[in-house]
Amino acid sequence: MTATDTSVKSGSRGDASGSAPNGRAMMQLVERLYPICRSITGDGVRRTLDILGEELDLRVREVPTGTRVLDWEIPREWNIREAHVTGPAGERIVDFRDHNLHVLNYSVPVRRRVARDELVAHLHSLPDQPDVIPYRTSYYREAWGFCIQHRRLEALPRGDYDVVIDTSLEPGALTLAECVVPGRSEREILFSTHICHPSMCNDNLSGIAVQAALFEWLRREQRRYTYRAIFAPGTIGAVTWLSMNRRSLDRIAGGLVLSGLGDPGRLTYKCSRREGARIDRVVERALGDEVNQLPFSPLGYDERQYGSPGFDLPVGRLSRTPYGTYPQYHTSADDLLFISAAQLESALAACQRIVEALEGDTVWYATKPYGEPQLGRYGLYDELAGEIEGTPLREALLWVLNLADGDHGLLDIAARSGCAVAALEHVARRAVAAGLLETEVAGA
């Protein structure tokens, strides 16, 4: 597979001395991105990444049309210049300039005169929400169409209509970007958000804004983990990134997909495919009663790509009201009034607490994971005959050695074993000195 690095966007204002990201700044970013017509390919994605690159150090990748990515193929690139429908009396019925949801995303070009009945066959509306414009796409099947308020559709008079859709579907590229904040360890925490939706704020300008603000904050000090942000079109973008990085995925210790974080609902966490993985436990500890928890399912956003069976990465999803369960979902009602700075700021704070919980919880790796080590050879059997806070030290050591798999932190081991944290820390230090354990950060 051939991918081109088109640029590295260097953030210009987000140095360590700058002001901390806040809800107002995130809303300003949403307002700036809102008018852009994005899709899974095209200049709308590039323009979005150009804006994000003003604050973040982005590595932008271009993957050419026709490239095989796992079971998918990069489609032709889509761009739009104008689209409208003119009625029998010369009146403009639908105009892309009024709202970019008016056009079926990925419509093929059309310039023709049609009767009302033929036009209606290409119109999409919501009878139960007659005053909103639905969001519809046709990425992988050639079609043309418009999305319209149902009340306006019902009022269309008989007669002929002039249809213009000035788009291009040509060989090009899929564009995605990464932002990496290096840590002391090569082990990575992954954050991912989709950037393909046009002019909808909760889905998913909210995820873009929160992830951008989180990475502005992350780079202000060195962390234990390396943190990687992916800004990519939904589904095909995550599939492409996985295809490009499949040989290095073992570095990922956990991750979150961010989406739908600006609406008035409570935070919702969807567990990773490995339900009960460390990222799931850390989120539960960090957010407590603040978050509703859902089990994993193969429906949703890109957590289902990262959690597909061949990869099975421990990646969950943080959102608010689950997708598809609020009336504004995938409509023009998902606008600037539907989200708030306060909700974005509290979502950012939740992500920061998750990061701090990950950073503060020591994780060990057994250097001899096959069978129980012969403790006497390392001078540990007799030396650990006592106890701390009621916990026998030999028992604590066996628990630590058994759960030193990179997926259990100190607090996980304490909860599962019932051993005192102090006892676990004591025996772990001795095991590290004896060469039986390694921390994920050399020398930490």
C-alpha cells in the first residue's frame, strides 16, 4: 500500500505557556468547522485538517484511490462546487448554499430537467420530523439526490424542475492525520475521532474539538505513555489506518473513540470488545457515577474497527447520548444550538481524568511469564516471609507476578486479590530488583 505524507502541520499557538483549552475555545473551533462540507474524501477533509493543524502537530497522510486497505478499497475522491433545484416558476426549491446537508453526500454530477415525480424519487425527507433536513450518503453506490424538509417536499407543485449537481468523482486520495505526543514509554494510548460528517455539531464536531483540546493539553508536560490521536473519515479511515499500521499495533495499551460529546445528555462509555480490559476498568474508576456504561456491540463508530476480531484492540468509546437515540441525530437540527461549551468542557475534563488515572496506575510485565518462577533462586522466598497491613508478602508477590501482563495496574491487582496496596508495591519493588518484573517505562 502506498501512502503519501503531504505535510506536517505545526501548531502555532498551543505552546506550553498558552492558555488551557476550555469550552469557549472548543465552541469557537466548532463554529469555524461547521460550514465546511466534509465527506470521506475530498477538500473538505483537507480544509478541516488545515485548521486543526494551526494548533496541533499533525502528520497528514494521503492514500490514493484504488489502494486496497484490508477488505476495502479507497474510493474515488468526491468534491462539490454547487447544487440546486429550480422549480417550474423559476423559484429555487433546494440550494446547497443554504445548507450542505441538502445534497446526498457523494452524489454523482447531474444537470437535467425532470418531472416532479422523477424528482421526488431522488428526494430524502423525514415525515416524522417535517422541518429538518436529513443527512444521507451514497459512498459506495453511484446515485444522485437531495435532502429536503418534508413539509417543503409535500408542497412541491406539478411541473418540470431543473436539477444541477456540480460534483466530481475522480481518482484522488483519502486523507487522514495523526498527532503523536511522545512519552517515556513506547506503549501508546490511542484516541480516535471521525472527521467525515458535514455541518453537524454533536456528530461529530464535538469529538473533533474535544480530541484537539485534549492533545493541546497532553503536550504541556511529558507523560509515561505515548499518546496518539487519529483524525480520519469514519469506517474507511480507521480501516485504512489499521491496514497501514498492522505490524505495530502491539504497542497500543488501550484507547478511546470520541464522538457525540456536546449534547445535553450524560456521559456514556461503551466498553471495548475485551470487556473488562484495563481501559474499561480505568474509565469506570476515573468517572464513577458520572458515566453510564454500555456493553460492547459491533454497531457504532470506529471502536468496532479497532475491536474487530483480528485486531481486538482494547478501545472503548466515550460519548453522551448514544448515537441514533436522539431526534437531532443525522439531521440539520444537530446544529450550534444543540451543543454547549459547558458540555464540551466537562467531556474534556473526563478525558483528562482518564489520562491521569492511566498515568498514575503502575503496570508491570513479568520477565518470566511461563510458569511460576522459583522464588528461592532470586532470594525472595525467605525474605518475603512477613506481611504488610495484614497481607502475607509471598501471597502478594504471587498475585503481582501472575497479573503482570500489561493489562492489570496496581489498583486492578489490589481489587482482584484483596491485598493491601502497600504490600503489592513492596513486593513489586523487590521483584523488579530481582529481574522478575519490568515496568513499562525503563527505570520508572
